[in-house]
Amino acid sequence: MSQFSVGVLGATGAVGQKFIRLLENHPWFSVTHVGASSRSAGKPYSEATHWIENVPIDTKVANLNVQDCDPAHFSDVDFVFSGLDSAVATDIEKSFAEAGIPVITNARNYRHFPTVPLLVPEVNPDHISLIKQQTFDPKGKGFIVTNPNCVCVPLVTAIRPIFNKYGVENIVMTSMQAISGAGYPGVPSLDITANVVPYIDGEEGKIGKEPLKLLGKLQDGKINHAKFQVQATATRVPVIEGHLLSVTMTLKEQPASIDELISVWKSWKSPIADLNLPTAPATPVKVYDDPRYPQPRVHAYIENGMQVSVGRIRKAEVMDVSFIALAHNTVRGAAGGAILNAELLVKKNYISK
Amino acid sequence: MSQFSVGVLGATGAVGQKFIRLLENHPWFSVTHVGASSRSAGKPYSEATHWIENVPIDTKVANLNVQDCDPAHFSDVDFVFSGLDSAVATDIEKSFAEAGIPVITNARNYRHFPTVPLLVPEVNPDHISLIKQQTFDPKGKGFIVTNPNCVCVPLVTAIRPIFNKYGVENIVMTSMQAISGAGYPGVPSLDITANVVPYIDGEEGKIGKEPLKLLGKLQDGKINHAKFQVQATATRVPVIEGHLLSVTMTLKEQPASIDELISVWKSWKSPIADLNLPTAPATPVKVYDDPRYPQPRVHAYIENGMQVSVGRIRKAEVMDVSFIALAHNTVRGAAGGAILNAELLVKKNYISK
Amino acid sequence: MSQFSVGVLGATGAVGQKFIRLLENHPWFSVTHVGASSRSAGKPYSEATHWIENVPIDTKVANLNVQDCDPAHFSDVDFVFSGLDSAVATDIEKSFAEAGIPVITNARNYRHFPTVPLLVPEVNPDHISLIKQQTFDPKGKGFIVTNPNCVCVPLVTAIRPIFNKYGVENIVMTSMQAISGAGYPGVPSLDITANVVPYIDGEEGKIGKEPLKLLGKLQDGKINHAKFQVQATATRVPVIEGHLLSVTMTLKEQPASIDELISVWKSWKSPIADLNLPTAPATPVKVYDDPRYPQPRVHAYIENGMQVSVGRIRKAEVMDVSFIALAHNTVRGAAGGAILNAELLVKKNYISK
Amino acid sequence: MSQFSVGVLGATGAVGQKFIRLLENHPWFSVTHVGASSRSAGKPYSEATHWIENVPIDTKVANLNVQDCDPAHFSDVDFVFSGLDSAVATDIEKSFAEAGIPVITNARNYRHFPTVPLLVPEVNPDHISLIKQQTFDPKGKGFIVTNPNCVCVPLVTAIRPIFNKYGVENIVMTSMQAISGAGYPGVPSLDITANVVPYIDGEEGKIGKEPLKLLGKLQDGKINHAKFQVQATATRVPVIEGHLLSVTMTLKEQPASIDELISVWKSWKSPIADLNLPTAPATPVKVYDDPRYPQPRVHAYIENGMQVSVGRIRKAEVMDVSFIALAHNTVRGAAGGAILNAELLVKKNYISK
């Protein structure tokens, strides 16, 4: 397979940088265009960017000239990844889709648009067929696909096996979220050093809403949203990468035993397990028996940050079952998730050269 | 009022050090005896102790000779505080009570002994009358009083006003606990720096059990335990002092509105408000409206670490109400709480000279 | 002594907040006016300010209306403290001095102005007589007094006893500076969590220059600058408050022994020891024998953050002597230092009502 | 080249774990034996070990049975790596060498033994010929090779190019060392969270001594130690991996300019550059121009943790030149350095099958 030529929008931001880092040695995708605000346009990428990743910038990207996020400058790419700020994503992403350029975005703007898939390949790969109903591009080449909020990814991926088997009635959860989730400069060190901030503006609303679309059933070309409720408390902790979730939930049907439920979790097979997507983790949901696991600094980086891990599964005194879930927020929960989405789209022929 | 002469058992440990620090300028109590293991006995306190508080050791205590925890060495004290390790507390505390020396302890060993009060003055001051049924000391002078686990203190203090008015049916909670809760040397820095550990051995059991005794009703000389369940997930976070709780609960009766419930919280009056105990905070439960509050590093030290703070009170999508609670774990949740217990006991004439 | 009425300029910033916190119960000074940028003007202080101190805002200041930093609004004050940003301090401070209002500032703008004292009361109290030569205010009431950079304070205070006795020839030092030194929002948490940044823009220049004026001799109304050189490397570490310095230096004359030198340090008496200034620490330079001390989180808060501490004094293999010094950067090194300056000025009758 | 069979002594400790992790996919070496104290002997490695690396244990090592560190159990290996504690290393390492098994050790015990190379391949590869004079094993097969202390590695590697060209007269330095340098459990979190500890027991002595042997000249089969002095202050900072050094030094000869000196640094070629050793970094000394670099969390992991980085090279006001150096302390400064030593020994035929 020859390389796809890829653009990155919002390339100088934290998510954009993660896209560029993760794509450095990608077997299918090659970054050839980088877009950012007009303030950065015209400068080499390495100059325009306050690089925050802990490996050097991919040399060939470092030397690319940053361009305005105008589809006219991106006519040579096969598709774009978007790490755009939500303040500007609505118009720019639409303009790319209209120009016939597929947009695989991490921005939240189109997540609840009825014909836009909110996609996690291991969770709802069938939702990509929604694309066919998109009307951005009359020629049918341009479209938009989104990935969920960085807390929703570990939540829905973790509960997918359980949701399939027993149904989920209600969820009470507390997230302990890494500072990298707030971008750069993001959280001031004076706010978070040796501290916890028990509030993240706007986060709990997303956690309450996105899982219902993600776990919804596609029927007659429409998503029939799942019906359960999530009571979330989102907190920020002094962790660099990895969002940890403490979850307690009520099931629609009861397992025969907690061991049965754990074995459902451990034996689950991802619907994309046989597609050989380059970024897909071998074990998308890892279940730990050691009660001290998973931990963000220790387990967020396993399988290149693409694994969701689960631990402390136990019968709950209140509601039915409690567990801990973890995912790397800027990889699995953002740029890495979007890259996996793009791989699925290529495999399913929604993107071609 | 002339000074009470006070001994501290387990004086070289983290809790013992906190007792000594907090008692430095106490208007009623003066530390005259310090007890520790035989390894330390005979040495001046300042030599026997790896001092971890961030103020120097009270000079007069620094020069005391450490003694074995044998009541024979403590015959001059009016009572003792115990910061003993639970591995040795059962026998030692009993021997002091039997010798006629009141024991105000932070150890967990006697918390569920039927005639031993598990006491938080603002929550269940009437429970102290249980002491009269203790049989350790035939002369009736020696007894044991305990304070709860450091997570239970903010939990029960925070919900006391709500429990009184509406009743509590069920609780789902996640704690984010400070490293100082594990004593010294305690948590290795390699385990917790920029990390969260989602498990604390033995903690969740205590959180499930102690609140039921604390909020129990004293009837015919017995505690009729409260009836609700707590599903707790205890985690360790890289915070120095201050345990933060994310709590969601079901009430027995519904408030007319969330505003009514908040006003019940804000207008609650502590049952010991008029006793003028020196360590009692002016506002034992502080309710914050700013959704970013309370935070451990910012709010745990207010009112000398004796205030419990509550924030983010809101209607829950699942269950009835969610909130955040915070208390200084080694002051309000341990040594400071025990000192307040002793003050109540003096005021109520259970301890005299 | 009745209270002096005091204004705080730059009151909403990090330094301004520290002034307000430290002055809350000051026996001589009472904050009656708060000045900030026109963006904040007109709002109550509590609304205009993102309060970052870990105690609540002094209630009487919380309700003051913020005013523009125009001397016309401050005609009722006896003097002002300035926590102004250096970008605006030059003109504003001058306008206050010209209007007859003494300015005690933490800003760097006038530190090297020949007639403006760069003042640390324990180090160079005689330098205040420079004020008499200031010409800002023809009536002689308004003037400007500065305090040094937050690294220079512990450096010059620590070496003062040694400088007096042996002279200092050369200094090589590395600072490990707290995040609070960069103000708010200041250092992004992604930059400093579990990290060290080996560079602070502009800092090393100040460290090389200010000590020479501070330790200079006042002769014929002029400061004859001290003559030595400082090779400094300024780094930022994930510490909240307290700048730690690792210093190695060459002396002009050699002590008979390292013990002699240590005893000079320990027996030094501050020139303001007998003035009873309310903010002056009882022991301005504390020498530790324990090689693990001083440490920022443990020792920066002693004597309300006004003590400079010194440790690890030892003979050096290269140059003559090495030691560690520490001071609370936003108290001793900024607002607290300025308050002590004001107290000295009151005592010496440079400020009156 | 077929695989060498390798044993790891002290395999359950922090350094032993790092050996096992780094050797997981090594092209030449395969771990077939793991040795630890008799307490662990007999158990599978995964059970005997409190694993602290943030990737799972290499499966084939996880299942190995731990053995006593007795050469009798290691007769099948081609050589051993030793991560033994210095309390036991002297006798055990000697017994292996005497049994004809080469010992590549990170322990400090034999570093100053006259015939034992203290080896950093990029610094003093010729020192390996000392081995020929070792008399542990009459058959000449067993020997001991050591690598230096984790601070000395970045120090001597960084200054090697400068030492060659200008000579070094004197060094004044402060290290900011990561917590992983103290092993596990190592530094208590209560000691180091948001703090700096300005002392590491025993460290400064090693920093003063080891560089002189490392940079010594091999003449007539003996090391003629280099002659300069190092005044070091060793501090511990809340960083996970990566020791940062702030160095100021006097040179024997002066460069024409600082630019000349920087260009000597940048153009230096490692003496092992052409040997293609698998663990050797492509750029063993990386020089940064950006004054904010290098930083431990950002740059310690580059080239798999084997690169030494240097920054802030500048003319010093006191002495001659100042700079910052960094290396990953448990990789480049310990296990990784030892592995590179073994590779050089294989290449030079000191180890064979």
C-alpha cells in the first residue's frame, strides 16, 4: 500500500503535535501539510510551534511551512486530521468536507450532528455508514468523522463488553484527569501542584451525553441512542497523561456471579480484531487482577497508549458493580483514537487515493 | 483553668508528632510524657524521632525522655492521647484504661467496641455517655474514646445536617487521599509522583462501617446503628495533606429543591457550637458556591485544619445529590479530632484532675 | 501607635495578594485602598481578583473597590506598597512619589536608581538615608524604596555575616526556584510537573548585579558597590514556595577553620535586632547542622516565612566554602521583605502620618 | 550472531528490573538466569518481584525461577549483569569472576580496584585492556567490569570533548537528581513531594573521585588518574528519571571563544562511533542551543535513554565556562551503561561463547 498524503489542522496545538508525533513512522499515512492560524502561517513548523512532546519533531514535518486552514492549500492531501480548537472548528471543518476532503477530527463540534459518526472502532464500527448520509460534499468524497471526549473513550470502551451482555442502567463515576487534557499552557502549576481541582468546566455534560450516541444502535440509517444516565464528577489531578475513572453502575440484567462478569470482560473480542489496523492495540481492553492496577503513570503507555485498562472489578454494596478504568487521554482519548478511526475508514474504503 | 498534664503514646510516629505539634500552645493541655517503643525509650524525644512536621519541635517536648508505653511511667498524667500503631494498640490502650488513665485514641482497634464511643463532637457528642458502661477500670476513672478513620470524618461531618433532615439511603463515593494518610515513610515517591494509586488496603471496609455507628442513635445505653450502605473506592493521589471525597447519595426523603438542601447545609448549627472548645472551628462545615472549591492544598488548612468543607452540591442524574467534601486528614481526621474529643470530655467532666 | 492607612498597587496580582494576606492582622498597617489596572477598577476586590492564597481574603479588603493606580485616588493613604508589574511600574511609582506618597515596592524598575535604596533591613539598613537625596517630591514626603530579587534576598542575607568578617571574592551558585516566583498563571503545569527547567529568563543578570549594591558601602551619600562576581545558574523546580540556593564561594581572607566560620555565622547579630519591628524574625539567619536541611517545603515557612536558613556549610575542594541557603520567595523575598522595609522606614521616621 | 545467554544478579531490585526491561528485545543478549537473595530463590521471577517498570515484564523472564546468586547455578550463562546491592556485591561478584563468568556490574564495590575498568565506552574504551591483568580467574575467562555512579556518567561524557581539547582544571557543580536514583522503596513521598532535599548521603564523594579514574590515561598497564577537583553539591528533586547537572569549570587552556568551545562540543566524535554497538546512541552528546534545554522529563528518554545532553553552554563570570548536563540515571547512568559495556566487551572479544 502506498502512502496516503495527510494534512493536520491545528497542527501547532497540543493535539496537533500529538498527531504529528504519532504519525512519524506510520505505515500508511504521511504528513505533508500542516495548518494553523494565520499568525503561524508562512513559518516553518518547527518555528511556529512551542513543541511540548518529549521526542524531537519529525524532521520532515519540522521543515514544512505552516499554512492557513483553507482547503485551497490542502488540495493535494487525501484527508486531514483536525486538532482544531472548538472555537473555530465548525466552519473550517465544514469547508474541508465541502471541498471533498475527509476530516477526521478530535474537535467536539460535530459530535452530535446526526449524520456524523462519533466513532470508537472497537465500540461502534458500524456507525461509519452514517457518512453516506452526509451532504457536505455533493460528490460524496468529503465528510466528517469525530472521536469522543477523552473520558468517554475509556468509559465506553471499558463497558462495551458488559453493555452487550447485561445492559447498563445507570452510572455514577468520578474521573481523575491528567493535566495534558487541558492543552498548553493549560493548567497553571500553582493550581495543581500537590493538589486536586474538583471541577472541569463543561466536562461532565459531555460525559453524560456522548456514551448514549456511542452505544446507540444504528437502525434504518439512524442512531437509536442508548438509554442510561451518567452522574459524573470530573476532577483534575497532578498526573501528566492518563485519565483514571472510578465507576459504579447498575446493570439491566444481573450476572450469575462477579466471576462470570469478569470473565465476560476478559474474553471479549473487539469487532475490529481481525482487521489488522496498524494502530489497533492487540488487547483493546486489558483487565487487571492486582487491585493496585491500573495506574496512569504505569499503565497508560502500554500498547503505545492505545490500550484501555480496567481493574478492581467488584460487586458493589450500592448499585451493582464497581471498577476502575484508564486510558491515555491524548493518545487513545484524542489523536491516537482519531488515527485509528482513519485506518478503519481506509480499510472500509471511505477514504481512498 | 490550670493545665492538664498529658501523655502521648506512639509519640515518635506521624500521628504522635501531629499531636505534639498541635498541643504546643494548647490552652488546657500540656504534654509532659511521651511514650514509644522500647527501641526509643530512654532517649530524648528529639533524638528518638525523625521529625517530619514543618515547624521545629516544641522545645519542652524535644527534651522529654521517651518512655515505654507502660502505665507505670505515666502515673502523673491526667490522660493520654494515643497515636499507637494498630498492631500494638489493643493491649497498651487497655492497660492504660485499666490503670485509671483515660485514653483518647486515633487507633482503630476499639472503634467498634460496643461501649467505646466512636466520636466526632459535632456529629454525635451524646455518644460519650457510653463511657459509663466501660468496665476497664473498676474505679471508673480510666476509659477509651476513639475517633474515626480520616475519610469517615469529612464524610459524616459533611452529611450530618442532611442526614438529620432528610435521611440517607445510600452512598457511592470515591476518595482522593493524601500521602500523609499512610504515615512515614509511607508511600514511596516512585509509586505516587505524577500518579494515582486506585487502591488503599483496608480503607474501603472502614468507610463502609464507621459511619453507621457514628450516625447511630443512642437508645437505652446502646448505639442503634444507622442503616445505609456506602460503596467506596479509595484512591491515593500526590497531595500532601487533605482527603477529598466525591460523593453521590440517595436520600430517604426528598428536599423541595436543591436550594432548600443547600440552605439546610449552610444554616446547620453544630451541637457543640456553644461550648467554646479551644480546638473547635467556628464553622465546622463550610459550604462553597464556587464550583472549583474545595481543594486540598488551598482549603485543608483553614481554621487550623479543623474545618470540613463542602462544594459542588448539585442534583444528581443518578441517585439524588452529588457533592465534594474535604478535610485535613492528619488534623481534623486524626490528631486534631482526638484533641477536640478530649476537650469535649473535659467540658463534660469525664476527665478531671 | 494608631494604624497607618496603606494602599496596595497591583493588588490583584500574586505579589499584591501576598501583601494583602500578610497585612491582614498587621499591628501598624491597615489596607484601605487597592489599586489595579483599569480593567479591574470599580469592582469589589473579591470580584476583581482570582485569589490564589490558601486562606480566605481578609473581609474588609474583599469589599474595597479597586481603583486605578492614580495617586489622586490614594490621597488618604500614608504610603503604598507596590506589587506592580515592571511593565508599568516606572511611571506609576514615580507619579506616587511625586504626589508625596512613599512607595515601598517589590518591582525591579528603580532597584539600580542611585538615590533609591535597594533595601534588606538586616543587611543594609543604613542605605535608607539615600532617600534624602531623592528629588521626586520637592516637599520631601514622597519617595521610593525597593527590595531585591527573590534569590538575592537569601543570598545577601546569608552571606552578610561572612562578608563582614572575611570578605567575599567570588561566588558560583545554582538556584532551585519555586513556581510561585513566576506569578499567576505563571509556569504551565505541563512544563514543570516532575521536571526541572534549567533557565529563568532575566534572573541570572539580577543575581549578578543586585548583591553588589546591597553589600555596598554608603560613603558621602553614595553607594560604593561591593566588588565580587556571581556566576549564577537559575533553575525552576516543582516546589510551591521557597527558593533554594547551592552556593560555593571564595573568601578574601581565610578563616582559621570551618568551625570558626560556622560560629561567625551562628553568632551574627542583625543590625535591626533591637528595633522590635513586628515582621522581623527573631532569628534572621538560622544555621542548620543536619545535612538534610534546609528544605523548601519544610523550612520556608518558619518565623512566618521571614527567616533565611543556611545549611551544609563545609570547606570546598574548589574555591573556599560551600553552603545551602533558603528563603520563602514570595514572603521574605518579596511582599514580606517590603513590609519589613516599611516598618524600618516608620521606625526611622521616614514615613509618618 | 547467535544469542549470548545472560544472567542478571540482583534481578528483583530496581536496577535488576531495568536490566531485564532493556534486554527484552536485545539483538545479542538473552536473559536466561535471574539471581536474587535466598528469600526470593525458588519463586518465579514475576512472583518474587515488586515490578516497578511501566511496561509488563518480559514473559519469558517472568516465568524463570529465581536462583541464589551462586555461580554454580549460572554455569550455562556467557556472562552476568550485576545490579547487586553494594552490601553483598564484593563477595558475590568475586565468586562469579573466579568461576570464570564475566561480571558486568553497576555496583560500586570494584570501581576503584586498580585492574578493574571503570568504563564508559564513549569516554575511555581503551581502559578495558586492564582486564588482562585481573587475577580472579587463572583461566582468564572470568573478570569484572564496572560502570560509574549515575552522576559521573553525564559529567564525564559531557566534558570528554572539552577535556581532550582544553584540559579541565576545576569543577564546581550542583546535581538535581531523580528519585529513581534511590531505588525502591527509596525516597518517601512525604520527603520529596513539592520539595528539594539538598543532600544525598555518600554521593558527593563518588562525584569527586570517579571522574579522575574515568578520564585517566592508561600508561604501562596502569591508569594515571586525571588531576582536577570537583566540588559537588548533590540534591534530590521530585523528578522521576533523569539527573540534571549545573556545572561551572576552569579549563587548563582557554578556547579562542565560546563559539569555538561550543563547536568542539558539537563536532566531537565518539571513539566507538564506528563499532555499531546496538545500544550505543547515534549522538552520544547532544548540544542544545535553546536555553530552556535539556530538561529531565523531556530529554532524558531520547535515543532510548542513552543520550547525554548538554545545554546553556556559556562563558562564566567566575571560573571559565558554565553548562547544564543531563542523562537518564537508571538507563545511561546504570543498566543501559552496563549493557553498552557488555557490547563493547563482546565486540572486543573479551566475552565469547
